[in-house]
Amino acid sequence: MDKMTNSFSERYSQAKGSLPGNDLAWLNTYRDAGIERFALQGLPTKKWEAWKYTNLSEISSTAFRSVESKDCDKSISSVPSLFQTEELEAKLVFVNGFLRADLSDIGELPKGLEIQSLQEALNENPEIFENNLTDNYSKNISPFVALNSAFMESGVVIRVSSTAKKLKPIELVHLNGMANQPIIRHPRNLIIVEPKAEATIVKHHSGQEVGAYFTNAVTDINIGDDAALKYYSVQSESHDATHLSTINVRVGMNGSYESFSLAAGGRLSRHETNLGLYDEGASCAISGAYMMRGREHCDNTTVINHFAPNTKSREVFKGVLDDEASGVFQGRIIVHNAAQGTDGYQLSKSLLLSDNAVMN
């Protein structure tokens, strides 16, 4: 076990009693399974095929402390947004992972839309969480998803039913940094779009240019039959930031998932999508763009599983790299035996503006 892996295991033993939902037996078991899986796998190295081009040596040598509630109590002069207030159904602002009600605008939600913080969901609807989280016992689970499963201390649960008609977008804004020493946080988000429902969610991660920090975010998304989700994210972290984001998506019969991710900052960022088209007629369209400079590194990794017949996937990623920046695109489309009539398409294009820029 490497030094950083051992450090997380020790930290978990000390912190587990104070983590949200520590009175739920099933959640304690789930957290334990996460740290056990992480300890078994350890931090990825360049010998791992999926991490061959992304070097984690810098973060493994940094002494990150766990985020604390006091890290939320920061003076915020402005909150970035892509919308006017009247254009949104709700806006939630998180500072270093913790919800800031004074900066948010939730108001009275329409019928069929539920939005709760992680703590509220575990207090009021723990069965929703239990039934929709990623399986910790899967051999294919990323060690960072397993680590998040153990430490998840913040996040949001969004549930949309078919009674919610013509919803406006929901915006999630994460303001990070401003701590007196390097911090690490593990937000866990859960999005459930029930059969015949539709939703649009926009997520924005913005660095505040003060202090190093490590975001290890996981989002579990379940899209029901004949349901649709549009999910967009903007990552503009500060130059000292490490941002690892994993999205696990399940799409039901005739359901659809559309996503776009923009990366324009961060010393090291990796946006990973694991998506399953589980029933006939399911479809997805995944796209992304990145603009890296200096010594920034951006990794886009996708795995799309076609489990059922007559399913469709599209993915397009494009980027620009300057100076000594580096980029990675790894895309896998897996067609299982039962998935007759699969329609899959994939494209990756990059523009190098410097002789020292590298694209893998």
C-alpha cells in the first residue's frame, strides 16, 4: 500500500463517525466497502492502461486535508452564472462543497421537482440514495469513485418526475479554493429522471485563485424509460487545482442522455463518463471541448456500453492546446452480444498551437 493510500485509510477510520448518515447501517457498510476497494486498488499509476497518459505523482506527494465546514465560510464577491435568475428553476451555490443558502436561489419548486442536499436526502429519503448509488463491489469501479463512496461529505440529490412540466434549467455552481492549506473534497451527486420526465442541469466549477485543492466528484445518474436529461458542465478551476470528475449513467428504454463538458483550467483535470444503454431505443450524445495552456493537463475518458438492441451513441470531443499543455482522449464503445442494431459514432480532434504541446 502506497503512502497516500495508507493515509486515506487511516483518515477514514478517524472520520467515519462524523460523516453524513453515520447512523445508517447500510451506508456505513457502503462506505466501508469503498475504502476497502480503494485500499485494494491503490492510486492509479501509468502502468494502468486507463491512466497511461495522466500522471498523478504530483497529487500523491501533496498533503491534502479533508474539507471542513469552516471552509464554506468565505467572503464571496460574485457568483458566476450562465443565466439570469428568471431563466432558472433553481440555483444552488456550493463553497468548497457546502451549500450556501445565502448565495443560492431555490424558492418554491414546481410540482414533480425535488432538490435536497446530501445531508437532507440521507435524513428524509435514505432509500432513494441506497437504490441509486454506484456498486462498490464492481471490479471495474475506479479507485476514485470508491474513495468518494467512503468520504462523500456533501452533494445534491435532484429527482424529477413526469408531473414536472417544461422545467427551466437547474444550475449548480461550485466555488473552490480559498483555504489556508491544500484541501480535498468528495461531493456526491445523485440525479434521477423518472419515466417520461425531462430535465436540464448546468454545473459550473470555478476556482477562486487562492490555494491548492483537490476535487474528487462523483455523479450517479439514472434516466428512466422515455425520459431525457441534458447535462452540461463548465470547469474553470484555478491553476493549482486538481479536478477529477466521474459520471456514471444508466439509460432506460427509449431514454436519452445529452451532455457537454467544457474544460478551461486546472493544473490537472480528468472528466470520466461511464454510460450504459440498458434497454432498447436508449441513446446518448456526449461531447466536450477543452482549452489548455501553460502546463495544464486535461483528460477526457469515456466508456459507453451498448447492452440492448437498437441503441445509439454519439461522442465528439475537440480541443486546443498551447505552451506545454497536454491532453488525453480515451473513448471506448462496447457492443455486447445482445445489442444487435447498435449505431455508434466517435470523433476526437485537437489543435496544437505549440511545438511543446502534446495530445494523446
